[in-house]
Amino acid sequence: MPHIMEILKADQLQPSNSTMPLSEILSNLKLWNDGHLFGDAWNEEMGTDDKDEDDHTENGDSAEGIDVAENENDEDTKALNHASELLCYASRRLLEISIPAEAKIYATKSLQISTQVGLEGSGAMSDSIASLANILEYKGGLNDAEQLRRIHLRLSEAKYGKYDVRSLRSLRRLYLLITIKSKEQEACRARDLLLKRLQKYLLLNSGKEDPIMLLNAGNGQIFYGNLAEAESYFALSLQRFQAIHSDRGYMALDGLADTYRRQSKFEEAERTQRQTLEAAIRFKGPKSLLAILYRISLSKVLVALRKNEEAKIEASISLNLTQEIHGPTSKKYLLALDKYRNLVQTEPSAYESGK
């Protein structure tokens, strides 16, 4: 391994041309899967999960995991990991404020450092992979993002087990990406696998469920049309977020607003969606992707309540922000423009069913 002073020199940690190409970094991971969607974690031919006894512990945590080579006495290794973590954190913050180009540079550099250290399965490497996948999805690089999602899932399941929160989150992100890419059959299998594992996780962790997992359970119930159960999951998720003083409760509020709208409870939906938007602006910023999406959701509810002028205002703000961030010729702006036109031209009765 190169000496710490050689790798941590300023010119190597700054976003610059010293960053390796993404393809070269990925090859260094030595974890390219063999074409199976979930590698050893899923029997793709059968489309079913592995037998439960394949997990090493009751809650799915792996007893073996990946043998991380980090040595507590290796100061160089610890410093490199810390540098990788800082770069990864910077990339996430840059993406949150809609600067994806710089975010990609930092995330790629973070992954480069962690692969140089050779810690397959380390927290720094896993975080870097997830961060870079998020950025590539945001920029439309779905093929590379999918490969990263697959690698991240294999790392998570090998290290933590199939029913660990981190593995379930990784599986969900891969499922969502496959859905975006319109791989319908694979998406259906991934969804069914996710919901099956999620139900077991909830049984194993009754009373101490992770709020994000409760959110996922609520979304699963929406898919099956069980709106009352979905509402219960979202409400419990909100309680969990509040109990740990997390600023991410807006996600549970958004789920509640969605279930209210689908049940034609439009007054409750408006109140809750406004709370969601206010929280997203407070914690993520007015130009964040979440704030833009939540404004669109609010405008739909306002149309259902025949508050057309208010709906146009919210939709216009979303459209203008999308243009400012992505440009007037971007696909995202053109899609937002199409949605805006449909919204302002649609009669309220089209939304009164809650669809």
C-alpha cells in the first residue's frame, strides 16, 4: 500500500485530474457480479429467497461477514479511511444542494481511496459506492449506477446479513433503479423479495423497528391497495422519527399525505403535505429535489380541493426551480413542463377520485 503521505497529498485529495476513471475504479473492486441480479443472495432462476437457515444469526446479521483488513494499529489505514469518509460526506452535501458534477468528483475520489486501501466491505467503501450510485442516478447514468447498486447489495448482505436494515435499504434502492429502467420482470421479483424480507425484519424487530423500514412497509401496503395498513405504518414511522429527534420525519409525513389523498381525504392531505414541504425546505433547502417534488404533490391536492390558483402557484415554483437547476432543455425540465401543463389544464373532477 502506498504510504499515507503519498496518497494524502493535497493535489491527490482535491477534485482534480488525478481522479481515476470510474471504469478503472470499478474494476479494482474485484466484485463484479457474474450477471445474476443479486449474486449469491438470490436464486434468480427460481425467483425466490434463499432458505432462512442460510443466514448466520436469528436477525440476519452475518457471523462471518467480509474480512475487513483494517488494523486498529495501522494509522495510515485509519487516516485513509477518514479521508475517504470526508470526501464521501462532501459528495452527499453537494448533491443535496444540486451540484452533481462536483459531487461525482468527490464521490469518485472517495471510492478511489478506499479501493487503494484494499478494504473490500469497509464502511468507507460501502458509503462511497452508495453515494456515487446516487449521483449517477441523478445524472442519468443508470447502467453504471445499477452495477454499483448490485455491488453494494452484495457487500451489505455478506457483511450484515439479509435482514439487516442496511441490506434492506440497499435492496430497495436496487429495486427502484430496476423499476426506473423498465426491467419489469426483474423489478417484480425484486419487489416481492424486498417485501418478503421486510416482513421478516418487522417480526424480528417488533417494537424497535427502524423508521425507514416502516416507511418501506407502508409503501408496500400502498402497492397492494391496503391504504389503512399503509397509514398505520406511516404514522408509526413518524413516531419513531420523532422519538429519535430525526429531521427525516418529512418522509413519513409525505407517506401519510399520499394515503390521505388516495382515500380522498383531501383536507387532511393538504395539511399534511404542507407540513411535509415546510420540513423539507427547513432541513434540505428550498431548491432541494425533495422540496420540488413535495410542491408538485401539494399542487395535486390543491387541484382536488378546487384551489386552482394556489395549485398553479406551487406548480410554477416547482417548474421554475427545475429550470434553474437543470436548464430549459433538460429532460427533467421538459418532463416537469409537461406535468405542469397537464395540471393547469385538468379539471378538478379528474383528481377527486384521489388517483
